Amino acid sequence: MDQWTRLDPIYDSEAAARTIAAAAAARADAQDHDGGFPQDDVADLARLGLLAAPVPVEQGGAGLGTEPGAGALAEVLRLVGYGSLALGRLYEGHVNAIQLIARYGTPDQRSRLFADARAGHLFGVWNTEPAEGGLRVEARDTDGQLLGVKTFASGAGYVTRALVTARHPDRAGVAMMVVPLEAGTRADLSAWRAQGMRASATGTVDFTGLAVNAGDILGQPDDYFQQPAFSGGAWRFAAVQLGGIEAVFDAWRGHLNRTGRGGDPHQLARLGEGAIAVEGARLWIERGAQVASDAGMPPARVVAYINLVRLAVERAGLDVLQLAQRSVGLQGFMRGHRLERLARDLATYLRQPGPDHALTAAASEILQADAMAGDLWTETAA
């Protein structure tokens, strides 16, 4: 029996994530360079069944993320992020792609692409592109070819199944498709010179000349942007961020223990404040996973709550970073100290798009709601 058939979404996936997190944390410093990539860690994701785990049970996977409340997926994402935020970002993209295929793919598409996931292919979701030169389809009858690029694509050169959006001449909206890629091709990482997340292999991918046909397109035009799934899925990257916040907290706590400085009342006060922030973020993620998977809640209310989750986790991360760096002091900014790379990676990954809009959009939905404050997130759709 293949390993992926033995996975249980609650127990085996979490156990695999703990094993992978420990190995990833030990390798992360060596991967922290321009053009770095957690190759061995991704191999562990495949070997221990986590690349196959999000595939629905009826398609040979573990159904990770389809369990009530998505609690097991939240825990797996947190654990992977604890070991390596770069790896967590890649795995979250893989999960996102599998969920989109499950939602919008035809039976034939699901069968083919889920077999690829079980075989160890790394999937990614790439939507960002420049104002000029973005991805489009040049159609010829039912077939065509792609022209253009995607930018800020994490796993560029390593993702072998890319779920992308593209403009299509025969479709009124934006088409979504999964494009097979050969590892080590079409990627340019030269522009990714970020402070942190250097091991995420984030770059530009040129799709020009690749063939595409009608059978490669998932769903209907603009399905990729359907709510609440489009914005509601943001809880997943926040769960990865939570793992990074916990790693920073533990590096800070470990430093205080090693240096014998933990008895200072000011240090204890800061550590207590950090613990409040960490636990608050964990509770937001737990509830966010439940809300996002609640089919009975109005879509706008789901999106509003997940926007709050994003911002609450971001605030917790920034608070923990500030407290940890103040407590540890200059040593925490020196290369070789555990806190230094963890802090860079977290500060970079916390920078997600549109935080101001997320806050005001959530507040607008709350302002219009008739429910009492305590009932806002228990209301069901009419």
C-alpha cells in the first residue's frame, strides 16, 4: 500500500508536519541566501504524504482541509510555518491549488491533477503580474498558446504544476488553468532581493509559447475571484504566519533562559505580553478556519471575518517582533543568532497586500449588520 493511502487527516498529517518542521528548522539557515529553496523539505512533504494530503479522500488523498472546521489543516500549516516560513508559503500555495481544482475542476481534470499531486508534483497559485506583459492566451480555434509572465511567483523554477490566471480572447473574464512546467526552466529569480523569505524562490516566470487548450481551463471565467473562497482563504497564510510568530517567540524565550536574564521583571513582563499576542493569534486562526468553512454564513460576513483574522495575526506578529528584539537586544540582529533570520522572514511574510482595504471593508460590513456584536459571526445565510 502506498504511503498516501495510509494518511489520516487529523493524526498522520499533523505527525508528518511535526517531523518536517523539525527538519526544516535545522536546514533553514543553510537555505537563507538569494535563490535559495527548501528542496529537501519539499521532498519530505512528498515522502511523508503532505503533498497528497489535501486531495479529497474519494480521489485517493486524506481530505486535509475538508474536515469540519478545517482544524487539522490549520494545525499542519502552523507547524510547517514554525519550521520554515519559506516552506510554509510554498505548502500553502500547494494546498490552495488543490482546493481550487477540487472546487472547479471537471472529473477528468481532478483525476489527472490529483494523480500528479500524489506522484509528488509541487503545485502553486500565481496570480500577480505586471501592468504590461501579463499572462494571456493567444487562441487558435480551440487551442492556443500562452504569452506573458507572472511575477512574485514563489517556487519559481521548482513548482511543476502552476495554477495561473490569464486573459482569454474568447472569454469575457479571466480564465484559470493549471500549466505543467519543467523544473529549472522559465524562472528568473534575479529581482527577488528581499530582506527575508530568501529561500522561497520567488521570481518571474515566463509562460510564452506554452500550449493551452480548452481542456486545461478550470471552471468559468472569473471563478478564481469568487467569494468567499477568494478572500476567505487568507486564513491559510495567516496560519503559516502564526507558526513563524511562535518560532520567534520560542527563540526569544530560549535566549532569556540561556543567558539567565529571564528573572528580570521587565523581561518577564515583555514575555507575558508576547504570550498574550501569540495565543490571541492562535485563537483567531482557529475561529477563522471554522468561519471560512461554514457554508451557511453569508459570504460577505465570511470575508469580513477573515480580513480581521489577517490583521489580528499581523498585529500579533509585529508585537512579538518588537518585544523579542527589545528583550534580546543587539544580539538578535547578529547573523548566527536564531532570532535574526526568523525575524527577517516573519517581517517580510507579514507584508501582505491591501491591509488598509481589508480593515475598512471588514468595518463596513460590521457597520451595516443588524445582528448584535456577539452574533455577527454566528448568523446564517437566508
